[in-house]
Amino acid sequence: MPIVAQSTETTDWVSRYADEVIEESERRAPGKPVVVASGLSPSGPIHLGNLREVMTPHLVADEIRRRGHEVRHLISWDDYDRYRKVPNGVVGVDDSWGEHIGRPLTAVPAPKGSPHASWAEHFKAAMVEALGELGVEFDGISQTEQYTSGTYREQILHAMKHRGDIDAILDQYRTKKAPAKKQSQKPVDEAELEAAEGSGAAADDDGTGSAGYFPYKPYCGDCGKDLTTVTAYDDDTTELTYTCTACDFSETVRLSEFNRGKLVWKVDWPMRWAYEGVVFEPSGVDHSSPGSSFQVGGQIVGSIFGGKQPIGPMYAFVGISGMAKMSSSKGGVPTPGDALKIMEPQILRWLYARRRPNQSFKIAFDQEIQRLYDEWDKLEGKVADGSALPADVAAHSRAVGTAAGELLKTPRPMPYRTLASVADITAGAEDQTLRILSELDPADPLSSLDEVRPRLDRAEAWINTQVPADQRTVVRKEADTELIKSLDDQGRASLRLLLDGLDSHWSLDGLTHLVYGVPKVQAGFSADATPKELPPEIKVAQRTFFALLYHLLVGRDTGPRLPTLLLAVGQERVRKLLGE
């Protein structure tokens, strides 16, 4: 199939990478499927920062599929890595899990109450479910299965035979003085900590011991941990002797028949690049510094394994509104599944598609999610009327679907902030919710809540899980007669104007016009006067009027948008609470 290059001046970042990847794949493996890759460690909750490791190649792979090319997106599950520490904040886990430190993640029990057989499967399952909802097509590869089945035996024996060459490459970085860290430098990723050279047997070190350098670390045949040291190896017979510092166990095995161990990280990663023929794989900023696994792997893959380093961008961190850089070692870090409970898949895909990989961004779990949805709805309108910029059109297209088709969407996408306000007030009562939403546009009322799902469900989940109890809306049961009696003539007149207009303005647009218009009319202006036609003090009068209504309706200075609140409370109850 001929390669069709696209103009880099009119295409988005995804298209530009797709151009490069198709061209590079044809150069390396003409006629074969394009291979892109991601790597994930199910060592704990797989968070929204890790999702960028998947979404970046997914978006590129999907663009390549749209062009008619065959492509494989590999997700390598690093489930044969060691269990490093007991993470904080994981439900069903206590200090007793510390006894498993050093064992493969697939040999560690799942948290209590989990239906899954192992720690790795527990956290992998949640990510697989989220990726399915996001429309991510991939081929999963379990590194436990690869290593324990002997799939990499030839590569392991080759690496051991050329351990001196690997050691020489690593030594280039051991002897260099580490550059001074800038204050703003991000902390290294956990995988880098595991791969740190000279960190001893308690980590996935570079394999150097008193007997020399070995790029392979066995798991102990007695305690199952990787707190082992290779003490001897014979290239001809492949006999390998190791001892375990955890239980003093020692044995000699034939590596040509032994499947209970793995290559150290800085050798394992480039070995897989060569074995799978990976053309494109992004790397985090923590993997891309001098001496890091991506940089070292670039030398090892060619000189040792005869392969080529993948092309791909360095991607920046993803944050959460009000939170610092995410780390899966800390409890309570939001996962893709958490995000998908409060936002539709299209919105989450859009966040990753619209920013270049080297641009950091935040995902909103706070009030910002309402502004985010407003921005999305505005974009949808621009795309529909043809006024959106080309890059925005491309990001929108990648958000709403894949080469396989469009994702499930809300048939009638009402504003998220409106749905959240209604969910807040009705506390999930469907009959009340349907009544209120139907009154938003009396000329075209809802016939069923299914018309506003799944967006309504996401808004309800956001209210129930992310909004503190003291910020929830509780409508007064009785009128605040003391406050009403204390009002001056202007205050009473403002309530009268509102009450007199309820019947004729009982819709979302009508009530918006009414509540903003009352202070204008009181000041001698038309209710239709625009801000340019009004003096600045009108805004002050509007804020004062709004605060009065909030106090009379919910007992606070602020709350949901007043038009929505009035509809939610209902006209009869509004009249009662405003003293009629």
C-alpha cells in the first residue's frame, strides 16, 4: 500500500506522527503490520498519568488504521516485575502484604475481597475495563507468561553471553558524574528507581555483584523472591548458580531450561523492542534523561539485540485539579475508571488528543469539570457549523470515535452544570429529575431520561462523589420569615417582580431572562437591556438580588444557577419560600 504523506501545516500532532511511523515502518519492515507499543505495570492503581502511555500510541495507531494500514498496538503488562512495596490507601490491603515484597506481581495475592487471582490481575482488570470503554484496541502481552513459558530464552542466553558488552555500555553512565538537578526537575519514575544501578539486591539493579555483571535475575526457588545474587555462570553449559539473601537458599540450574527469572529492566526493555519489532513507543520525561532506561536502551537494542530503538515523543505529566504530579505509589490517586465515572469517554479522549504529548495538562475532578464540559459543547457547535479550526476538528474527531466507529454518545447533551445542579437538588429521584429537565424547554420536553444519558449519570456521580457534603444544595423546608420581614421596600419589590413573572417565564431561558432582568427594571431600564447599555452598578444590584434569592431558597450566599434552581424547586414551592 503506498504511503500518502499529509501536509504538516494543516494536520494535527497525531497525523504528523502517523506520517512518520508509516514511513519508518515501511523502511524497517516493508509489508508487515505497523507495531506501536505501551508498557504498564500493575503494581498498584494504574492512574491517569499512566493512561498517557497508552493514549499517545493509541491515537497514532488509530489514525494509521483510518488510513487503511494494518497496525498492532501492544500493551506489555509488566506483571513479572517485583512487588516493591505496600502502596498506601488500597482498600483490602494491610501491612501483612509486606511479606510478599520481592515476589512477582502475579505471585502476590489480590487485595481482600477481590475476585481476581493475583495482585497484577486485580489492577490490570480495572485498566482493561476502562480501555474498553475508551475504545482502545490493543494486544495485551503478559510478561509473566512470556518469561515463564520460555519465550525469551534465546534472548536471555544471548544477553548473558554478551554480558561484558552490556556492562561496558552501562559503565559509560556509571563513570559519568551525575548532572546537578534543577530545582524544577521532576522526580524519577518508579521504574527508574527499580532500574537504578548500584541499588543492591533489594531492587531491580543492573546485575553487578562480586562475581561480575549478569543482566539476569532469578526468582528464588524457595521463597519466590528476587533478593538473589548470581554467583557463577558457564556460557557453554548455561549452568547458573545463585544464592538468596532472604532465605539463604542456593541452587544451580541450567538457564537453557530455567524459566523463573527475568532480564534486568535496562536490558529487558530494548530486548522487547527488538523481539516485537516496535516502531513507535513514547516515553515519559523520567525515562528520557541522560543515563535513563530509554537512552541506555537505545544503545543496547542495536549493539546487543540487532534491533532499532522506536521513534516516539517524550510525554509530559498529567495532573489533577488541585493535586501535584501523580504517583501510583500514593493512595487515592485517580484512575481512568474514576474519571469515567464522572465524564463521558469522549471528554477523556479529547483531553489527551487535543494536547501535544510534550504538553502537560490537568484533569478536573472539581468544579472545573463544568467549565470543561461547556468548552466541549461549544466545540461541538463549532464543528457542526463548520467554524472550528482544523486542529480542533481533528481532536474532536479522535475524541468521538475510532476507526471502528463512534463511541456511545448522549442523544440530547444538556449542559453538564445543569444536569449536576438538578442531580444535586433531586438526590437521584428520577421522576423529579424528568419533571425538571422537561421544563427546561417546554416546547421540546424530554420523554425519557435515557435521552440525557450517559451524561446525566456522570453528572450525578460527580455530585455524589466529588462535591463535599457542606457544598451540596439543601432546599429550605419553610420560608425564612424573619429575613423576609427585614427586607426594605426595594427588596420586597424585587421579590414581587420575580413572583409576578414566574408563570410567563417558566423555562430555563425564560427564568434566566427574568432573574437578570429584575434589577434592570428596578433601576429604570428595560429587562432586555444589554450590559453595554447599563451602568456598572447594575451588576452589583444583580449580585445582591441573587444572594437574597439563594438565602431564601437554600440558606446560603451561593448555589446552583438560579434558573435551574427555581425549576428544580418548582413554582409552588418557590412562591412559598419567597413569602407569597
